[in-house]
Amino acid sequence: MKDIARWIPVCLIVLFISLFSLEACHAPASHFASTATDSTVTTNDFLTSCHNNLPERFGNSKADVSGIARGKTSHEGMVWIPGGEYAMGSSDNEGRPDEYPAHEVKVKGFWIDTHEVTNAQFRKFVEATGYITTAERPPDWEDMKKQLPAGTPRPADSLLVAAALVFTPPDHPVPLNNAAQWWSWTKGANWQHPEGPHSTIKGKDNYPVVQVSWEDAEAYVRWAGKRLPTEAEWEYAARGGLKGQPYSWGSEAVDKGRPKANTWEGHFPNYNSRWDGFYGLAPVGSFAPNGYKLYDMAGNAWEWCSDWYDADYYKSLAGKISIDPAGPGKSNDPMQPTVPVRVIRGGSFMCNAAYCKGYRVSSRMMSSPDSGLENLGFRCVAE
């Protein structure tokens, strides 16, 4: 791999590694059971890699948030979630390995945004602070080379440009084993141009802001006098007071009855029937809220949490009641051990039963803190 790396531009190496890892995410377990040729590979290996990797951006210049003053907290647009105890994790056989075992968690009460942070809200932050997001900054070679094979040569300056990954689906069916067929590394893609430089958010003030990294989200919540939710708080809120149900609305499948979330209906990635009324992102609050009056806790856009991701974290909490867990002390992702990753939750408009059931309340995913994606945003919590 090291020799190959010397012949491939660094940006392409990073994209290749990310997409190759991602490809296992989205085909059913039965697909891998029937196509795997390595006898040492098991179904669980593929299920684990499903949520261990997203297409990621690496090495971008880090934000300096030291000059952003912590704002005064306002609870406008938030709802109070009373504290309580619940079983965190999957209680059925639909979960992936890192969702087990289900374990008892107790959280104190907290405020949470009723919907994902919108373009309008994020614009106010940018205008007030002059903040430049991760996707708008060129990659930092010094940071990038730490995550590449030793001796990898520095790429040409023309390759070290501000860019982000954009969903670019094919117009025909493709095997779900190569995510490069529906993701493209796109120069000029950022929160103001989430689908590439020729796209715009004009007229989309009430859509969730996307192409924001964890670092960007942290800068925003600092300015707003709030914080990102812990993974435990996020799942507790997503459940909406329901006990042991797989979805934020109960047990009915996402494609049954009335539309309940912005997900992918049809054949991924080439055909979306738009049964739920949308192809890509939807305005926040387009579907009925859960029992806590929270919108889009399933589908639309993935949401950052404050926690580091650890594939084995739930095992460490088994058999005891965890009180306000803040997550592990460091990242532990066996699929990409050199890349620290944070938890993301909730699924997106790209999720469906055959590709990614991220809209399940216990489904876990992760991404590196400098990652921005067309289907990744956040919401805030406060004391």
C-alpha cells in the first residue's frame, strides 16, 4: 500500500480509503454473506464497517475558536426534556454490533432544539463572527500527512483546495459495493453551496445547514451559549418517551402508513420515488414530531454528538446504571484506528432499509471531526 500511495495524489488516496471502507455499509448482510470470498470475513465484520466509515475529508486547517465569545443562552426554539432512565442501545436483532448490549442510562433534564440548526441560524453566526467553515479552508498538509503512509510525497498545490463530498447518484442501478459511484469530491462545496459551487441555499433558510464539521458545530454552539448533545441525551430525546421501540414514532416501518421521515424510497442510489415528498434535504419540521415535540430525529440529516466514538463503549457500560455518560475518553474505531472519530446520529435522506437504516433510534455512525457532508448537520442542547 505504501508503494502504491507514492504514485497516487494524496487527496485521491484519502478519498479512496474512505469510500472503500464505506462500501460495506450499505448492502444487506445477505449480500456480503453470498459474495465474500475470504473465509475469515464474517457478516459481523461487514456490519461493523457499516457504521465505522463515512466518506471523510482529512487534514483541513483547524478552526481557531478562541476569539468566539460564549454567547448568552436562549431557550427560544427549544423544548425541555425531563430527566429519566432508559435502556440505551438496540433491544431487537436489527442492531449492529456496537449497539449492544442495551444498558441502563439515567440523564438529567435538558433543553434541546426542536429541529436541526438551519441555514438562516448558521448565517447569523457567520455574519456575527466572520467564521470560516472547515469546507471553506484548504487542506493542511502537515495534518494530512499524519494520516497517510510514511514517506507519502506532498501533492501539488492545485490539489490542496477547499472541497467537500457531494452526493452525485448515477442514473442507473449499480452494485452497492463502491460508494465512489455516488459520492464526488467537489471543489467549492460548502455550507452555502452544499451540492457544489453551482448550487445555492437561496430560498432555503429553513433547511438544515449541512457540510459543517464537528469543529464548525462546536464553534456555533459556543457562540450560541449552548453545546452539542451527548450521545445518551440524543438517543433519549429521539425516543420521545417511548420504551423499547425501534423508531422515534414507534414500531411501524418507515415506508408503511403515512410518511414519517425524510428517507430514501425506491432503489438506492439511482431512483428515489419521492413518496415522502422529497428527493434530497427537506425543510426542518416537514414531518410530524415525536413525543417530545422534536422534529427530524430520524432522517433528513445526520447530527453531530459531542462524544468520541468507541466501537466497544457499550460493553464497558453493561450491567450498571450510567448517569449522564459523556462518552469514552478517546476514539476507538477498529476500521480506521489512526483517525479519531466523533458520533453522529439519526440517519439522513439517503437512508433506506437496503442501504442504511440510520433512522433507527439506536443506530450509531461516526465521522472525523473535520468532516463535512451534504447530509450531515447538528442541533444544540442547553442546561
